[in-house]
Amino acid sequence: MATIAIFLPAFLLIFGSLPFWDILRHHAKLSGVLMSINAAVVGILIAALYQPMLLSSIVTPTDFALAVILFTMLTYWKLPPWIIVLAGATGGLITSTLSFSF
């Protein structure tokens, strides 16, 4: 019930505005509003990434190096996400095993 209450308004908004989307997109003032909404969503996503992941997951230089390697694999080498997830899990397992052995 809670999931329906959370996601139903967004679905209704999407389905309600879908028939008018081309008109809304080509209107000059509304186009600016849509770009602003897009920028706000990107900001919220960056904040959601920063708070839980960067502040609690990356605590050592080894963690940072692993994150940079995984980011490089995703953005520059264009590897599929499932490979990135497997590489991250393997790298995390290796770094946690090596940190306990010292």
C-alpha cells in the first residue's frame, strides 16, 4: 500500500501529461521549466550519491582507487553494468581480505 501511495502520483502525472508532451516541450517558457526540473533532479541524484556512498563507503585510499577504477571501466571503457558490479564485489572482497591480513 505504501509503494502505491508513493509512486501513484508520479505515474498519474506522467500519464496525464503524455498526450500533451509535444506541445509542452516546444513551448518556450515551459521548455525552460522542464530544463530546470531536469537540473533539480540531477542535483538530487548527486546528493543521494554523495551522502550514503562517498561519506560511508569510501574511507581509505584503497576504496577511493577501487571507485575510480570502476568509474573508469563504466565511463571510458563502456563495459556493461553487470561487469562493473561483479568487478566491484570482487575488488571489495579482495581489499577487505587484504586489510584484515595486515
